[in-house]
Amino acid sequence: MPETPFKDLTTEKFDEVWEDRAIKFDAPVRQLEARPGEKVADSVNSVEDSKGGDGQRGALIVSTLRLSWVSHKNSKKNLSIGWNCVASLQIKKTKSKLRGPTKALVVTTRFEGSRFEFVFTSLIQHAPKLFATAINVHKAYQSTTLYRELKLRGSIVKEGKLNLLPHEEVFSQRKGVWNLSSEQGNLGSFFVTNIRLVWHAQAAENFNVSIPYMQMAEIKVRGSKFGPALVVQTTKSSGDYALGFRIDPEEILGEIMQELTSLHRIYASEPVFGVDVSVKREALEAAAEERKRIEDDVEIVGGGSEDHDAVVAAYYADAGRKSEKNIVYDPHLGLAIEELPPGVTTKSLWELTFYD
């Protein structure tokens, strides 16, 4: 690589956000605490984990990144369900051994090739309201992906202007920026905001990339065959890309590097995840009280990997299933299908359905 006259500046390490992208069972108590930028929308006590918690009562907490449940009896019995893993939420009528007819929140999810189902049953009058809040927060999360996801070739620039997100502010706009993703490079412009870095081609605005600070693992200047280039390394969850840009005139490169480094540092201390919720004072007080109760809980509970596996198995959407089923050829249908349980064939399933 050619030597670069610029000092090798890099961003400070930014812990990758996992709270919205993972499902955790019986996590360490500290991982249940809200991370910077995460806001609690609502919480309620006396909610039963009906699927895998043996009917234990606990607190259900809805935040902008996840849905959490913590047992009242032992805080080390808990769940953290990231919104990015949630496929659907439904409120259904059910019966509780403790309360009789009531309502339950059924959450279906996908994570690391497996499907999980969670059922949270209301034991008090106010829980169904919280269930509705969970559904609304999940919808808000799904509709605000540009705050959190790397986006290629989206409708984000119109007539040379950036389509701003709520709470987004443009700090600078730079022309003469070459995208080095192809052999010849493409000339375009930068938008630097408080939430992301956006580049678009000068000749075609729909040829663009939006990179949230949340998905930047590192920013640095290094040599390339085109000369000194700004390189943005993305996180593993966004593809682990190394995106290169050459900036003309070259003297501006250092300024942009400093600007991005500073904005990235500010964002890391207080991220903007884009999920706007109406936060009630009583919800904040209840969540704070629950966190205090968790911190005061010093009960020691033994358990190894076998115990953990048993806990996880209780939540699989299909009993005893730990991963997606194999795809096999079915001669009766002449198609590839998911492998059926032993002794079951598509022919027998069709006959049962037909004669019923």
C-alpha cells in the first residue's frame, strides 16, 4: 500500500449493540440494565412466563430495543428478547391457574436458525395494556430501520437533498467524494449527520449508501491505489464491509476524518435508535424499582450447561427442536419440503385433511 501522509486516526471502540439482535436466557443481571440510548416504554409486575417458566410470576419490561421478563422469585431467571428477532406478537385469550380467564401475549421469534415461542400471561388488570404497548413499540422498531441498518441503494436522496429522519441534523455536505467500490470509482457527495454517513453518486442519486454510526466498527485513513482513502469498517452484524472513499481535494480528508470521529464518539455515548415512544413517569419509576430489586437479589443458584440447555429447550416453537429442519425431496409431491416427523408422510397428511 502507498504511504499516506495522514496520521492514522481511528474511532474509539464502540461496543456493538446486541440488545435488539439477540435472545438471551437467564442472562447476567447487568445485561438487563438499559444501555445508553435504550428507553423503557412501560413495565408491569405479576406477569406469568407460561411457556418455560413453570408459571412463575415476574416483571415484563418493554423498551425501545427489546422485551424483557424477570422472575420475582429469582432475578437470575430471566429473558431478553430483541425486537429484531421477533416475527410476530399476538394477544390471545387464555386461562391461568392463578387467575382464571385472562389474556396472554404470544411472541414468536427467530434467532440463530431456531424458532422460539414465548407466552406471557396477565395476572393483573393492567398487563393487557402493556401487551398493546409491546405491539406498538415493535411496529415502531420495524418502521425505523434506517437509524440502525446499513442501507444500499435506497430512496434516501432527492434532488440533491437528503431525506432527513426525525431528530436528524446535517452537519456538513461535501462534494467531490469518490466511492472506491469499483475499479474506476464513482464520483459523488457526502452527507454527514448526527445519526449516519450518506454517500450518493453524482450521476444517479439512487446509487447510494447509508451507514449509521451504530454499524461503524472503525473509521480510519489508509493508502489505496487511488491515493489516501477514508475507510469505514462496518460491524459483523451489518456484513463486516470495508467501504472506501477518496475525497477531493485531498486536504479536506483530514477534516472529514476528524468530524466523523467526533460525531461517532458523541453517538456512542448517547445513541439515537429511532424508536420514539411515550414514556410515562410511573413506568420509569416502576422500572427503576425493579432494577433496584434485581440488584438487591443475591440468591445463589447453581446450574451448568445442561441446565441452560433445558431452559432453552422449553421455548422452542416445535417441541424438542433445536434448529431448522432439513430440506428433503418428497416423491409424493415432487417438491422439496421441510423434513417431517418420523412416520408422517405428506400423503397421509393429505388423506387426513381430505376426509375430515
